[in-house]
Amino acid sequence: MERKLLVGITGASGAPYAVAFLKLLKRLGIGNQVVISRAAEEVLRHETGLSPEDLLRFTERVFREDELSAPPASGSAPYRGMVIIPCSMGTLSAVAHGAARNLLQRAADVMLKERKPLVLVVRETPFNLIHLRNMLAAAEAGATIYPAMPAFYHRPQDLQEMVEFFVQRLAEFLGLEVRDLKRWEGL
């Protein structure tokens, strides 16, 4: 049985990260499905000009947050883990405190209870004390906090190159082989 990666997309700014990550997963041949929040649908349109239906070019299926009986709501669904990219502070709070009010939050809760990888690509600045405490609580529950912080040592020429480098590093963190990743070679 193929174990797909579940990708959550929330309404935090950072939709280009989600799109680039989905494109990379497709290029690597990694099966994936998406759960998208209502707020993310608006941000996706604003930041990328894409609709949730447009994501079907890069993913097998797109679930809306109100589809509470969809497969991601159950621990018996064959997912290898979940990445929420970008992860809003509201979703972080829900994950940290087990408040699964929609499919995206429930899917994250399932990952924690099943002890499957859950990576939260948090996107906010600056962090307030509540954000930091929620990150700590989520990490203590088993999530990995992976802030959307671009690197510069590979000398990106434009914003798209920065985004692609970030998602390549994320994929490598998840144990996926990214052959064309520019690596630190020292000074």
C-alpha cells in the first residue's frame, strides 16, 4: 500500500511555499493529498492566482476543511505523515491544544495520536509569547516546528529560488532524496 504524504495549507501568508512543495513532491514521485482551510483558499488566490482546483495538477486530491468524514480524519488512512505549509498561528494553537475543529486540525491531531511525523511550517513574525508557548506545546506533543525562514548561502537570484530552496530542504528533512539541492560547502 502506498503511503501518501498529507499536505495541509492554512491561511497564513506563504501560499507560494505550499505550491512549490506540491510541485516538488510531484517531481519526486511522492503521492500526496491536500487539506486546505477556507482562509487558505483566499490567500492562495491572492498570493499565487491559483484556486484549490488548480492544485490538482500537483496532488491527487484536495479536501476542504469542512469534509470531516474524509480519510484524513482517521488514523486508519494510509498517510506517512503530514506537513502544514504554511501553518497559521491559529492552526498551531489548535494543534498544540488538541482543538480539532475542522478536517485540517483533526488530521494533525491524528498524526500526533498515531505518532506519525507532523511538520508545522509556521509563518508569522514576530512571535509573541503565546506563539512560542504553542510551538513548545506542539513540539512536546510530537510535532516538528519548521519555521519558514529562507537561507541565503546558496545566493538566490530571486524570490522563487528562495522558495524552492526552502521546500527542497524541507523535503530532505522528511527523508526524501533531492538530487539538485545546493548544499553548504563552507567558506
